[in-house]
Amino acid sequence: MKLKKRVPVIDQGNSLGFWGGKFGGNFVPETLKKPIEDLEILFNKLKKDRKFINERDKYFKDWVGSPTRFIKLENLTNHINGAQIWSKVVSDANGGAHKIYNATVHCLLAKRSGKKIICGDTGAGYAGKMLSMAAKKFGLKCKIFMGAKDIARQQPNVKAMKKNGAEVIPVYSGSQTLVDAVSECMRFWVANCDTTAMCVGSTVGPAVFVRICGWSTSQISRELKAQLIDEFGSIPKKLKLYNCVGGGSSSFGFWNEFMDYDKRQVEFIGVEAGGPKKSKKHAAPLTYGSKIGILHGAAQYVNQNSDGQIEETESISAGLDYPGISPLHCFLKDTKRARYTAASDEEALSAYKLVTKFEKLRPSLEPSHAFFVALKEAKKLSKDTVVVINSCGDAYKDRGILEKRLGKKYVKSN
Amino acid sequence: MLNPISVAFKKAKAENRPALLTYTVAGDSSKKQSLNILKSISKNADILEVGVPHNTPVADGSQIQTSAYRAIKKGIKLNDIFKIVRDFKKFDKSKPIILMGYYNMIFQYGDNNFLNKCKTSGVNGLIVVDLPWPENKDFAKKCKKKSIYFIQLLSPTTTSKRLKKIIKNSHPMNYFISMLSTTGGKLKVSSKEILKNYNMIKKINPKKEIVIGFGITDKTIGKLKSADGLVVGSAICKEITRSLNSRQNPVTNVSRLVRKLKNKIK
């Protein structure tokens, strides 16, 4: 299995949509074949269309707020006393997370296809919140599917969705988290694909959704590349990009523009959710060697039992609480371009405490996983190594959990 | 030897009626009970579809989901399902059985392993909801080698160009999804509209048996009589749930429902 140079990774799948011949594809009910093919034709045309790209860039700049900051975390750098610690503060983006890029592009595509309604799934509530914002902006009716368990633990985002006029539909099946929300959203699309567009909230799902999402979030690395050159004059000789990985949309977007660099110069480190220390459940299929299987239309490494039933996951962060992983990351893992590891709930919380103690930055529980591994590894790295962590979400949505786990003082300052 | 599925269609045609296909989930609400349901409905059903429950079903509505989760909760495994089929075939050897499920379970079992097991247990056909054409080409070929029908799904969104290609490559039986819906949705298009689409498909190759499914109940089945076969699934799953909730025997209730369905298409 080989990664091609000078070809965008999203376009490296074969004619059936498989990366590396085995990840991704379109394992979908017959009813969805046509709408997916229509979307593919539209997306393949528009991603080469200058006018469409300009339109995207205009919204990214004026509405999403581009570029998001790239900052040095001086105090943490001093405290760690190893590599330089930097952060790309993607949570600066309108709405507070990277999910806005994919949501914006899906709404632009929906408008072009003449659809009046858009449906989407959400775990932490960010994908749903951003989709509700974008739908409102572009005059589309919006339906968000969200697991009942996630609705209870991510209330601030639920309120935001409702305020934006979206209908939030609780999903009570299965584990009542993201995996069930995605299933229910796909079922809704099966029944309504003639009038409704679907936005899959991450780089998962049938191949075209993986591609659209990766294309959208790549804005992050486009900005970062320019910012690095601004700051250092060129891409640093030792650069390490740390990102949390749930479905994998923010990490893919954070890395994409650096794909062709030698990994000894630009290393990618993906941090999955290891779950509670004492639990056997996790949301880290790459780290813990889960077998390849099919989930939500795509072949991927996925937590499952020997019979092929998808297993329940457990993580403090709703945004990483997904049993599968993007086919793009399976491909990056097996081609050895990226390295994957996991952080536990407790480790993510400790990183959150450390970051907020030293810096004016409040990463949500998802990027806190990446911070943990980055800060641990940075201690042993040389001072000319540049460590960048994607702070892809803001902790505002985690108030309830943080208060419960760490006490009130960690919430007040939000 | 002719596949029992084809024999069943012939028999129904000789009686001037569509074949009645039932769908029940293996292991709902227990292994024994699902076997007993199959035995009790086999008198009136021509072809038995046996659902392989999966916990991330992207095309099933709430009734079948409820049945599937109930079976999974009781611990049903693929090997148990093969045993149910084997036990049923001891009871009624000629009645055709179709397994219907999602591809991941077959993939984990291994395509060849799975098909060998199907063959030895007496499975006559397979419907794999999330393995569409052309992705299913290789798998369908493997089925053919074992004389197991791989049943292609056709939907109102399937373009006519695609319909022709699928049917050209298909085995003797195909399944037309009546409307844009998950299983068990309310029939939101008229039976006239469904039959129009059905006839268009039938014209492509009249020799292929086409069954209609999704949204068919005892209320609607009579209006679709001109099809080669009609599938009732969610309505049966719903009856099992209703029986359990009211502490009645699902076996007798489902048996009664299937008899009623049969009378509507005679």
C-alpha cells in the first residue's frame, strides 16, 4: 500500500472509492446509490470550479473567520523545557470548532443541487451546531440527529442548535451516542433523499462524504502552512503535528497540506480516545488494533465483536466517541505516513488542567487528548523541534463534565 | 436441481397468485421461538426470509430494529442462525430460505466460509442490504457457484440504465423496494405507482422474478397482487412486539397474521 505524491489523498481512492484498495468504498443500500452518484458528480465538478472555490474562500474568510490564530504557548514551552509548543487555535472559527468548514461546504453543495433541507449527525454537538448555523446562513431547513446520551452531556451545543432553528432529533437506539446518530441520519436520508441533502459530520461514511469533509477541513493546514512560513521563513526542519482523532476530520485537515513532506521532517501524530483508565472500552480502533470491518458505508478499522456486531465505545469526549475511524486514517496508518496513539479520559483531563493553568487557552476534551500526548513527548524533544497541537474545539461545551470531574474552579474562568 | 426459490414461484403462478414472502428476525424473541414461528408460518408462506440481526442497520425502520436488538440482546450469533435454518429444514426440506442482512457480518465470517455454511445449512438465497451492484459482483459469482441466489435490490432511485445492467447480471430473483423509505415505512406512494415501476422493471427481462417489499401490510397487500411475489416484514415484527407486550403467544399471533396475508392474495 502506497501513498502517491502530488495527488490529493482524497483523490487517491480507486474507481469504487477504496483507498489502498481496501478502505472506504460505498457499502450503501441501493436507494442511496443515485443520490451519492449525483453528489459525486457535483463535487468533482465544483472542486475544480474557480468560481465555486472563490465562493468557498469568501465564506471561510468573512463568515468562518480565516485564518484562525497560530500561537506560541510560551509558558507551556518554558514549563515543559523541551520542544517549542505551538497551537493552531481552530476553535477561533465561527461557532468554536473545525466542523464549520465541512458544514459550510455541504450547505453550498446542497444549494447548488437545489435541495431545501439538510440533515446531519452529531456527537459532541459541534457538527450539529455548525450545520445549524450554516443552514440558517444559507436558508436551508435543518434536521440534526443526536444520541440521547450525548444530548444529556452536551447541552450548550443542543441549545445553540435549537436557537439556530434546527430540529434536534434524539436517537434512543443502541448506545445512544454518535454511532447511532449516524445510523439514524443515514436512515432518514434513505427515506428522504429526493428532497434532502445529507451532511456526514466527519471524514466517515460513503466515500464521497469522506472526500468532501477532507477537502473542507484542509483549510486548516492551508492556513497553517502560510503561518509557519510567516513565522519561521520556511517549514521547520523538525515539525510535529498533534491532533485528536475521532472520526478524523480535524486531524486530516490539519495534516493534508503537509502530506508530501518526508515524515522525518513533518510527522503526524493522531491521538485517539483511550476511554476511562479502568474500562476495557475505548474509542481507539487504530491504537488497539481493531479489525477491518464495515461501518456506515465504509470499510475501516472498527471496534467489533467476532460476529461483526459493532461494539460500544466509551470516552469522556463525545466528539471522539466513535467505534470506527476515517478510511483516510486507516490508509495513513497502513502507509505509515501517520502515527497513532491513545490518551485516556484521565490523561485528557490532566492535560486540560495543565494547559489552562499556564495559558489563556481552553481546549475542549477532544484536543485535550492530543495535548496530553504532545506535552508528554515534547519533554524529550530538542528545542528546535516545533510541536503544534490543533486546538480544534473550545471547552465551553464541556462545562458540565469539567465541573463534575475537576470542580467548579475549572469552569468559572470559561 | 432447480433452486427451491424458483419452485416456489412456479407453484404460486400455477395457483394464479403472487408468492408470499415473510421476513422474521432470527432469534426474535429467542432462538427457539423464532424457529417455532418459521415452522408455524411455513404452511402459508412460500418463501421465508430470515433476518440476520445487526446493530448498526442503516436501512431498517423501527419495527425491524426492535426485533433485531431484541435478538442480539439474547445473544444470537451467526452460528445459531445457521442452526435455526438447519433445524427448520429438517422440518420442511423444500421450503426456500433466504438470509437477509448486512455485509459486515459476512465479511467477518469470511465470504467463502459463510457461503459454505449457507450451503450445508440449506440457505437458498441471500439479500445483503449494503452490498449494492457493482460492489457485489464477486460475491454474487461465489453465490452462483454454490447454487445460492444472490438477490439484487432495485429502488425507485435506480436509474433505467443501471436497472438494465443490474438485471442483466442478476440471478433469477430480484427485489424491488416499493418507495423511498427504510423498512416498515408507511406506504407513501399509491399501489398504482408502485406497479407502474414494477412493470417497467419486469419488461427488461420478464423471466426474472421480481418481488416487491417495504411498507406492505395486510391492508395494502391485496392491491399489489399482480407482482411475482410480495414481502411482508415489519408488519410481522410489529406483531411479535405487540404479542410480547400484551403477554400473548407470538407464534400463534404471527401464524394468524400470515394466514390472513395469504387469504388476501389468493
